[in-house]
Amino acid sequence: MARPHFTDEFKINAVKQITERGYSVAEVSKRLGVSTHSLYQWRKPFSKPAAVIQEAADQSIEIARLKKTRSCY
């Protein structure tokens, strides 16, 4: 069975529930169906300021686009 892939937006919203809204990791994990380990891992990069997160997400999207374009040749 393949591992689920979560978008950066999903991860950011999950982390915000913990860091900004005060929900526990266990509660968010159960509600979203994500392991607590994943939430702790996501908290490291996605608890940074929104501008930094958005810039990293934009870069990831651009890299993926470039890779896709490159594979077409």
C-alpha cells in the first residue's frame, strides 16, 4: 500500500492547529488521520514564519515544474 502524500498546505494547516490554536498533537493526529510522528516532523519546518514557508513551497513547485519540463525532452 502506498504512503499517502500530503500537500504543504495541508501540513501547514495541521501545524497551525497545534501552534496557533492550541490543540494537542494527539488530538490533531486523531482528527486528521495522521501519525503523531508526522506531525512532530512537520512542526519543525512548518512552524516558521508564513513568508518563509510560502517561499519554500513556491521553490518546491518551481523545481517540480522544471523537472517535469526536463523529462519531456
